[in-house]
Amino acid sequence: MKELPLTVKRSIELLGLVLAIAILVVGRDIIMPIIMAFFVSIMLLPIYRFLRKYKVPESLSIILPILMVAIFIAGIVWFFSAQIGTLVDDFPQIKQNVAKHLHSLQEWITNLTGIETKKQTDFINEKSDDLLSMGGKVASGAAVTLSGVFIFVGLLPIYIYLILFYKDILLRFTFMWFKTDDHPKVKEAVYETESIIKSYLIGLLIQVSYMTVLLGGILMIIGIKHALLIGVIFAILNLIPYVGALVGNIIGVLLTLTSSTELWPVITVLGVIAVVQFLDNNILMPRIVGSKVKINALFSILGVLLGGTIAGVSGMFLSLPIIAVLKIIFDRTEQFKQWGVLLGDERPEKSPMQFPSFRRKKAIDTRSGVISKK
């Protein structure tokens, strides 16, 4: 059979990439819970295998890990409910603090621009109706999103159970997709995928734990109000690469401003977050999962933005493990190896333009546009 030209192959690859993204956009409500369930199932595999080793029935070996995950999520929901209740109790004081901050902001704007405080107030009142109408639209959209979340959470344990129960069928299908000679590579890719996903997800759980303890504990010792809530919110948002840390900083500052009329707590919170993030990025996290996920920063950011556009927060969270799995597959196929190189962070020792076959044979005179021989 005649081999396709290289340009045709690359065109098919790009067309396949566009088609895959289109399928994700159209079917994200169905596909994203399945992908999430797949990753959680891999993380629960060691518990499942441990229970099966001691002759626990298969159904019970699947249900018990799922119950552990449900209890863990219920604990997080309970914590946030308790903290929100505390915020509601402090609402009168928060209202006074916000009013003081707004007054200070208005005076600063007056000194900077010369616009009187009354004109600023009138401008805010004029825009109130627009904000309320926008709020109504956001609330209706949030209701739809909330129903989607309930469907997501309801389907997730079902998908996890079925993936673990039918894992052998899924593996058999995977092996049958390839030639027998390629089965060793497929087996190696399966093991490495399992290892990377487990290391990544378990590493993220460890990261949330130590960041909550470090950030919340230090802020609590200093005397910052709602310290533990700030620590937990920042630790969870930090799971979203690059974007989450910025949002976590903003929420930390806002919570601090609402609980205090002074400026030093805000500076303290930002300073502590910066120190903890430095320890996390340069010392702690690289030792936990940094050496496992070899994705360059450019495609990490693009993956996060694309995942957020396609599937919101869940897409941003799942973007890095999905890219890591794709890189494992690309690295083991001759046809797509160049994509693995593109996603990785292994820089060549010298520029490919310096290879003998790529060296320029003729000098170009940029002033006259004349090409002259060396």
C-alpha cells in the first residue's frame, strides 16, 4: 500500500486536533465527568487492589473507596458551610468595614482626579440598575450551572464504579486497538499513565493539605481573621495552574479588607501567601509531582486557558493531567512523536538551525536583497 505524503499526514493530524476540540466543546457535559471519573478511578486503584488482595468482594472493594471520597468531599462542604455561617454572623461589622474602605477610596479618587465625592456617588447610583440587571442574568446562568454541578456530582460515583468494574474490558479494547508487536509499548504506556496520574492527583491532595496548614496556621498565629478560610480557598484555587493563584490572592485580600479597616493585615496576607507560594513552587511541589509531569510552561498555560474555555473550572483542573497522558502516548508512537516533543520541557542542547544540514550555504545582504555565496 502506497504511503501517504507527509503534507497529507500533517493535514490529517491538524484536522483530527480540530475535530477532537470540537467534540469536547459540543459534548463537554458528557465527556468531562467521564474524564474526571477516569482519573479518580486510577487514584482509587491501590485501595481497590488492597481490598481485593484480602478477598473482599469486588463490588464492596469498589464501593468503599467511593464512600471514602464522598466523605472527604462532604467534609469540605461542611467546612465551607461553617465558615460562610461565620461570615454571615459578622455581616454588620463587614458592612461597616466596607463602607469605610469605600469612603477612603472615594477620597483617594477625589485627591487624584478632582472628581467630587457626590459625583462619584451619583455615578454609582446611575449604574446600580445596570448592575442589578446583570446580576439577574448571572443568577439565571448560575442556576443552570448549579444544576449541571448536581448532575456532574451525581454521575461521578456511577462512572467511577463502572470504570473500575469494567476495567479489564477497557484494557482488552485498548490492546486490541494495536498490533501484537506493539503490545509491549501499550503496556508500558498504560503503566506510566497510571503512575503519573496517581502521583499527580495524590500530590495535589498533599499540596492542598500542607498549604492549608502553612498558610492558614501562619495567618492564624499572626491574628488575621478568617485565616483558615483564606488558607483553604487559596490551597484549592491553587490547584488550577497559573490562574488559580491569582484569584486566590484577590479573594484573600477581599476577605481581609472586609474583616479589618487597617492596611497592615492586607500586606501581611499578601506577604505570607508569597512566602508559602515560593516554598511550594521551588521546594515542596517539585519533590512531590514536579518531576512526574514534564510539560513546558507555554502549553501548560495554553492548556489551562483552553480547558477553561471548553469546560470551565473542571477543564482547567484536568488540563495538565490530560496533556501529560497525551504526551505519554505521543512519545511512544513514531507518527506523533513530534507532538510529544512540542509538549515536553526538554530543550535541545543547541538550536536545530545549527545542525549541519540546516546551516545557511549562502549569505544574504539585507540592505540590497542580493544573495551572495560564502
